[in-house]
Amino acid sequence: MIERIVILTDQSHPQGGASLLAVESALAFRRRGYAVTMVCGDDGDGPGAAVGVESVALGHRRLLDSPLTNSVRGLYNRATVRRTAEWIRANDTPRTIYHLHGWLQILSPSVFAALAPVRDRVLMTAHDFSLACPNISIYDYVADTPCPRTPMSGACLAARCDRRSHAHKIWRSARHMLQWRLIGAGQAPVQLLINGGMRPSLRAVGVNDDRMVTLANPVVPYTPDRIAAEANHNVLYVGRMETTKGIELAAEACRRAGVRLTAIGGGERLAPLKAGYPEMNFVGWLPHEDIAPYARASRMLVMPSLATEPFGLSAVEALWSGLPVIASKTSFLAGDIETAGAGLAVDPRAIDAFAAAIRAIADDPARTQAMSVAAYRDTRHLGLPFDRWIDGLLAAYSGLLAGGPGAVAAAVEAVTADTAPDAGPVLASVGAS
């Protein structure tokens, strides 16, 4: 029996994939009656407080919000060790589980030192490649290409691949080495992988196979019924307005294809994009529930990320709503999308080819309808319904407590295998109106 779930994350307010899933899981655990504690780097005043989630808050700011002040703290945050260790000494029990979601912005690698006394009851969700790559994304931002180097090899350390500066790459490499020194060789916590394709990269840095378990992200489609994509015209993008997400490439490809892009999300490139592409619709950030009207008016969604996307939540949300998806070839989902007949894979840097792919869907209603039906019907294996994802987390926790790392995979599979929800009648559809 699980007595308490301790969730560790940089932020108690959802501001990205890792923090969103950390917070949403905490709320779901409370609804199911579990005692939950959240160790967070910020002020701890997120939505969990209203439903009885205990908060252990450091009250610090994100690394990027104050880089000079946080340059040392980002390597080793002593407050993380002190506050977490104090809580563990006062409250830990043999049936308490610890789930680490994010630490790079506030908690720092020191979180592994704090968790050392309870390491046998710690799991991590691998939201990205932070255990495998100093740059987090296995991407050379200077060469603008996926990185072929062995992580932390001489070639890796010498590479000028950071998007900010080489000094920042050196700092990140130092953080990466400290991180692994604190974890210990062969001692990485159980990794819950959001895509099985992450396994080789983590294996290469010493994560044992019996400590890697695939648990796909939860997916809530934009609409419950199939969108009649064949009746629509707009191209949809949902994500951060950052260069590495390929949003500039998407805007230019849509301009060349002669179609209108609707882009939802905030970020540093939002204002320049609005100025450079006035014919496009840059909506800004929206909560998930407000995206549906834009999705209903769309013919397809584009996910043109330059760096490797291990999951791509917006793509699966679109697929489950019946929208064909054009995905970057570097996305782990690209092959699944093409195999299902639910979209296309492109190199987004090849703008003319990207534009041609958009036009291929825009100009062929029959092909669009076939892709839409396939997206809605044949991609349910790519993610999990939210409640089933929570079932998977609880199974992972119980498996770890009962049988150690080797028991987690079977426990998760028992509650998630062959449980993709019925997509419903594929002829049911919702249009732009």
C-alpha cells in the first residue's frame, strides 16, 4: 500500500510539459484519496494547495529569470538538500514513494543528493534527454542538426553546440558531470520513458535496461469527435514560439503554400513573428480547453521541431481529434504517423518541400478525409487517456515498493497494455461551424 506520494518539480504552477504533468498528477492522486507532498523550487502556491497537497517550497526563481544570481545555485542548490532532507527525516516511511519530474531550473542536481537516503523508492519521468545530454535535446544548435556525438565524450565537451554561448555549454557540461556524480554509476532511478525510442540514448550513459519503463504521456484530444478536416482550410500550430520549435519555418512554409497559419502559444519569437507574418494568426497562449474552436477550423496541424521530440503532445492531441499531422522527421512519432496514414513527415528546413506537403493535404479533400479518419481511429496507441496514465503511475509506484526496479515494467504493462480507448464512430465529425 502506498502511504504517501512525494512529487519533486521546479514549479508548482504548470508552465511546460514536465510541470504540467507533475501538477496534474498531484491533483489526480488527491482526488483518489492519496496523501501528496510537493517539493517545489518556487513559492509553492500552485493549484495543489486548494485540494490538500502539502507544499515544501524553496521560494526561488527559475535559472533563466536571474542567470547571474542562479549560476552557482543552478549547479548545486543547498536549499534543495536542506529542505528535502528535513522533510524526509521528519516524515518518511517505508511506503512513501518519490517521483522526480523536473530539477534543471531551480532544484538543481543537488536533488539527487537529497534523495540518496531513499533512492530505492525514487522514480523519474524522462520528459527529455537531460540525463543523456548537457544540451538536454541531443541537438547541435550551432550546426542546426541533431548531434551525432557520444554524450560527454571529448568530442562532445569540445563541441560549440550551445544556442547561447560556448561558456554556457561549459557550464551545462559541469552541471551534467555533477549530476551523474551525485546519482552514482549504475544507480539511476527508475526512468518512466514517454517514448520507448529514448532507451538507446539513456542506455548510452549508463541507465540499466531494467530501470527503463515506457509510460506514454496522457492525451486529452481537442475535440471528442472527429473534426471534418477535409472541410477546413487553416493550418494549426500549438507550441512555444521558439526557433527550435520550427515556428518560423512553419510560417514561411504556409506563406509559400498560400494558406493561413493559426499559431497558439507564447514565447520569445511571438512579437517578431507577428510583425514578419501579418497575414497569419498568432493567437498567443491559450489554456487547453480554449484550443478546440481553432482546431475545429483547421485542416491539419504542423509540428516542425528542429530538435528531437520524444513525444509531441500537441501532435497526438490533434491526431486523436482527427487532424492530419505534418511532423518533423526528427520526431519519434513521425514514423508512427506515416505508418498509420495519418499525416506526413518532412524536414522542416527544406521550406519548399515543407510547403509542398502542406499543399498536398490542402488540395486533396479525399486524401485529407482518409488521413483524418486514420488519425482519429488508428493512433490511439500513441498515448494514454489521463485516468489510465494515473493508473500506470500508481502501478509503477506499487511495483517498485513490492519488488524493486525489476517489477515496475510488468506492473505498468498490466494496467496499460491493450487499453487504447475506442475512438467511436469514424463518420461522426465536427466541422468549423
